[in-house]
Amino acid sequence: MIAAHVVNAQNKHLYENEFDEFLRRRHDFFVHQKHWRPPSPDGRELDQFDTDAATYLLGIEGGRVVTSARLSPTSEPHMVSEIFPHMCEKSGVPRRADWAEWTRTFVVPDKRSTGLRGTLTQLCCAVMEYALNEGLSAVGGVQETYFMPHHGALKWRAEPMGMALEENGEWYIVAYIEVNEAALASVREILRIEHSLLVRRGVQIPFVAVNNSSQILEAENRNSVSDQFRLAELPVHT
């Protein structure tokens, strides 16, 4: 079972090795496997949406990053608003601080179980838990259409923003998933767990206020003492 570490601009320094591993695994998946982007000389995949407004969930198991999610408030420039607005012809491009765009998810090859209790579902559980804790109303974005049956299997309600489109032999759709207690309960029941999958270290600030400097300062002061006792939680990468 993964532990989903919540990483943001204020606590990223606690995850230097893990975040670097995350970027390299992104490059392997989105460049070499999906061919979505050209290769990067340093072997790391970054784009214009890796900003201080983004929050990352790094799924760690056995001392390595095996899955991930990037969450960005749709009130900020995001992938759908800047690249895929034409795919929201039904409902329009979402631009709400309490709606998070969910991107940059991968699962390492040896964890790509076809079963419903696999790593992908564990990540989905962590995303729903985080979204519910942060008071979000919806999470989603552009995704392959094969994710829609998976959402349904989790008993999640996913609302398309427009019609699916084909690109390079694959079909994509913009859809957002409703965040509520029932959605978290259903995925936890599938995984047969009751415990939290989230790990929060260092500075934690509300998702909808990641650009509020006063809240950042308050969070830093609140976490400065307790953070000393958390630095040894993760294995050291060599």
C-alpha cells in the first residue's frame, strides 16, 4: 500500500531526492512511453504548470516513488484552460479555486496491476482523501477515456465537460469528479482500508490559498518546531 506524501512549494525541500525521482519517472512515462513531449537533456520532465500553486501527491512504497498526482487550482492557468479549452464545449472551462486539475499521474510498470485494488486505485483514494480534507468540490481534467470506466467502478460520479477527441490513436476527454464523503468511502471499501493514506510533513497550507502569503507565514511558524522530529521519516536515497 502506498503512502501519499503531500508536497508543495513550502515543503519541497524535505523531498529533494523523492521529487527528483518523480521528475525522472515522469520523463520516462510521458516522454519515452507516451511520446507526449520531446526528450529533456537532463532526463527530467517539467512543464509550465509546475508552479508554486501546484500540490503534488507522491505515492511512495518500498522506498521509491511508484505513482503520483499533480493538483492545480483551476482559478490559476492550468492545462485545460491553456491547451484544451476547445474540449469544454459543453460546460465551459472550469475556473474555480475549489476545483482542482489533476494531471501528471503515472504508475511504474511493475505496479500496473489490472485489479481494482492496485496502485492506481490507491492513488485515487489518496487524491479523494486530500480533496475532501481541503474542501474541494471537484477534481479532474484531461484524461484518456479508459479512465472513465475506472471512475465508475469506484462508484465515482465523473462529469464530462465536452466530447471525447482522438489524438495520435488515443481518445481523450475532459471530465471532473465530484468530491464527497461517499466517494472516499467507496474507494476505501474497495481497498479494504479505513486508515489515511496521506503523509503531511513540514509546512501545510490550504490548497485554495497556496498564494496567500499571510497563510504561508502562519503555516511556516506552526510547523517549524514539529518539523524537526519528522526529518527521519523517509528512507535516504543513495
